[in-house]
Amino acid sequence: MTHGGTKIEKNWERGWERVRREVDIPNEYRVRRGIDSSGEKRVSIDFVQRMDPSSVPKTWWGDAKYASSNYGAMALKGLFGENPFDFAKSVALVEDCIRTAGGGERTSCIGDFFGGSGTAGHAAIEMNRDDNGERKYILVEMGYQFDTVLLPRLKKVVYSQDWKNGRPVLRDRGVSQLMKYVRLESYEDSLDGLIVTPSSGDLLASHDGRLVEDYRLRYALGQETASSPCLLGEDFTDPFAYTISVVRDGVRCEKPVDLPETFNFLLGLRVEFRRNLDDVLAIAGMNWRGQRCLVLWRNLAATDNDSLEGWFVHHRVHLPNPIDLVYVNGDHTLNAVRKEGETWSAETIEPLFRNLMFEVDEQ
């Protein structure tokens, strides 16, 4: 066709056979007459478009701010002075994705199981900054960039909104943030941390070699490695200095383990109270069964049973009340100081910790 002396190539969207079949369907087609921008008369035909049930929905966000190659890389370069991660997503893109999925609500919880460079967390922080929201975010990442990019990035974004060449431009727009990250022990870490302690004597030394090997792998190995720290085989004498031995980049090293926090997870404890009182860490909250729990952690060398009883009597008024269950690391005699009318009971942490850590849900 010709428009203003210029030839314009057009494509048919529907053939005349289909239009003839459908033209009598109510509201299927609409003809509009008008005048275009050049003043010429124009006829437009509108028709209903329906998605093919077998087709994949399509969309295209063409705004330049969504481009990872520009805005994703630029954000990291501003924060770090260089681009430490390839193909980081644009913060604006992730923000709009969150809003599209319902995350515009100020109390939304945002999850990203492929955390990458931390763009989802960055976006959540900026959205909270803009509307004083209380959005929470959960990021999961197993790559090296967690320590080198993701975590430093979120700390920087919390401190200041604007960065250039690795330096904060504005220091007056920091936000209050409680950031908590958890490292899960891998299968390889558990294997690296096994300590084999053979039993004294060898009753099978003179037997067939294959029988000896089979016995040791199937039965003896479990006993000889039972005391390994990675299997929680030792008592928690000093729970604040517990470590496991792992291999990192070919070098064996000791990594600290947060036993109190791990136990909270195992109990399904919603922590409401946490305080260090005279060298005893007291944590209280409600478990998944609705029971109110008090968890006491101590260095056994510094706080023996008599000292713990005295501590409990002295600090009872400072502890949450009522209490259904009390957990204490190491042997204890706390049940002896239970007052008349109280129904709580005290248990030792270590055996319960092991059972919860390694139990298998058969349902």
C-alpha cells in the first residue's frame, strides 16, 4: 500500500476466509474510522486475539534499564570498582519482577534459590529504602561468589545507596538491617572431618583379607569414626569453641560451628529471648509443637552443676515464664531445683542434638 507517497509493506494477520467465517460473531471485529497524524482519513480494524492453549506465553521488556550487560555490570562496578561477576542482572529488572509477582507489598518475603551476585537482595533493600518497607529476603548460593561478591555487595548497599569506583557517594542513606547467613555442612565436609580411631587389638588380623575389609567397612568403620566432631561424637564441653576439620583448596583447617544456632534450627525454635548472663547463654522461645523452651549453654569447665543450680536460682526472675522444657549441655541436676507446682523438665542437649541431626523422616 501507499501512504503519503511512500510504499509501506504490510502483512496479513488473518486471511479473508477466516474473516468471512467469523465476521458475524458478536464483538469479534470492530471497524474504526479516523484521521491519522498527517490529516489523512484512516480505517482501522480491531479484532479479538486469543492465546493458543498449546503456546508458551511471551513477553518482552524492552526498556534499556533492564539490560544486564549495562545496568547489571554498572551496579557492580560502582560498588566494587570493577565487575567481579559476569552477567549480573539489572536491579531495576529484578525490582519490577518482584512487583509483578506481588512483592510490592511492604511486608513481602522474597526468595531467590540461585542468589548469584545478590541482585534480588539488592533490589529488596532498595525497595525498602524507597517506601520504608519491611520486606525480607532469603538468598541461597553455593558458589564462590557468596563470599567475594554477594555478601560484600549487600553490606555495601545497606551502608549507602550510591557508590562510584568502590567508594560510597552518599553516606546519609544507610538503612537498618539485620543480616543473617547460614553455612550448611556439605557431604564432602563430613567425609573430610571423619577421624578414625581403631579399637585396641585386631581380632580379625589372621582371617581372610576380604572378610576383614568387609567387616571394617560395614561394621567397624561406624564405631571407629563415632567420636568425630563432624558426627557430634564429643560432648559439648565448650560449645562456643566447637570446630570441625575440613579441607579447603587442598589445605586442612578448622572451621567454627555455631552449636546454639544449629540447635535452634533442629528444635524449630522461634527465638524470643537471647541473653548471656554470667557466662551462661540463655535462649528462649517456642518450638514447632507450641512448647515454650529454655536452652542453656555453658562452658562445662567454668560452670559445673553446682554453679549452674546457683545460676538458675539467682537468674530465674530474669528468664521467660512459663517454661515447658529446659535443655542444658552436659550432665546436670536442674530438675532438683524445680519448685512446687512447676511442671517443666530439663533434658541434656547432646543426645537430643545427635538424634535430631541424623534422624530420617520415614513418612
